[in-house]
Amino acid sequence: ADASLGELKDLLKSALNPGGEQARKKSARLDFAFVFPNKDGRYIMKEIGRVFSETNGRTDDSARTLNSLRFQTGDFIDVSIR
């Protein structure tokens, strides 16, 4: 199945412990990136979206899906919680 960035946010908010407190804060921002090897075997990081713990009128990338962002088997997903 294809997951959205919003669904990944919800999963992280419920699963992280410790660390989940940061993701559950109303002001939290989660920045997502794909990490994958290039042709030379070096890893590349590509920012793919930003999701807020609570939008409060702000627009974010919650609806974007991994498939629409061209996620491939073997890619890593990096998440920064601020």
C-alpha cells in the first residue's frame, strides 16, 4: 500500500518512545527526505516534504504519497523532528 507523509507522521507520533514527545508537540515540524545511493555508490539526500504536527491553518505536504514522490525499494527515509 502507498503511505502519505501525513500517515507516516501519525505513525511516528504514536510509535516513538522516547522522542515521541517532541513529535507530539503542537508546534512540531517533521521534515522528510529520501536517502539513496547514486551511480557511484555515494548516498544522496533529497528533501521531499514538510509536515506539521498540527497544521493550524498552515499548508504542508501531508497528502503527498511515497509513490508520487518516487520512493523505491531500498531507499531510506530520513525524518527530522523540530
